[in-house]
Amino acid sequence: MAAPLSQDLRDRVIDAVLGGMSRSGAARRFGVGKSSAIRWVSAACTENRRTPLPMGGNRRRDFAEHREALVKIVDERADRTIDEISAELARQGMAVSHGTVFNWLARIGLTFKKKTLFASEQKRADVAKRREQWPQTCAKLDPRKLVFIDETWAKTNMTRRYGRSRKGQRLIGYAPH
């Protein structure tokens, strides 16, 4: 996009129209677009503004002050959706869009990946103790007396299988088995 036309030219077009010339006539006389002359005069009359508005540029929100809050939210529960993260930020007083949260996560280096799931029961102390004792117990079992239970219909699909973690790091999650 081109730079705004000079302030001197804007002032001359506005002064000519306010002096009685038509907008299209002033545009023709000073070699500017008719719509530009109309916009300039309108801004001068309604907003009392003769200067151009700031042009585009990098309008990304600065997230340095929100970075720690965002990382804390993801660390609390890595499998939150972007909308859930956005809602949590809004609860903390930072209303941001879906796209902004997505861009912030990418800039921090938190990528979306599939979890490596482990049984949540493994974290219990009694289960950890029994897991240590299991190899000795297996040696004593008679294979002819083992009974296998088919748990095909056990429902564990309510656990979210994807989440976010730092790029290059495995995302570990726990699900009841």
C-alpha cells in the first residue's frame, strides 16, 4: 500500500471544498481521487481531523505480559482446546481470540501432539509396590491355570488423546484402565 498523500495537498483539497468548490471538482483540480476528496472533507467536517489515520503494520498483540499465564494454563491441563484456553484467559481478564491464542502457543513452542497414555493407577503407591513384586509372582504362577479376561468393551475412550507440550518433548498423559 502506498504512503498517504502529503498533508499540504489534503489541506488544499479540504480548503477548496469548504470555499465552495465541489468535491469532484477539487479532486479533478488537484489530481487526487474523487473518493479521497470525499473522505478527507468528511473527516474534516465530522471528526475535525485533517491528518491521515495511522496505516496498517504489525498489529499483533504483545503477549509478553501474558506468557506466564498462558504457560501455566497449559501446564495445569495439557489437553485443553484452544477455545478452553481462550475462555480461561478471559476469566483472568485477558479477552483474546481463538487465532491469537493459536499464534501465541506457536510462538512459545507449545505444539499439538498425541499423548503417550499410561494407566493412572500406576501413580498410586500400592500399585507401584505391587508392580515391583510382580516379576517374582509371575515366576510362581502355573501357566495352565491362568485365565485371561477380555476387556474389549471396557470404555476408556472418554480420555482426550491429544494435547500440547514443548516442541521436541513427549506429552505424557494418564487414563484410567
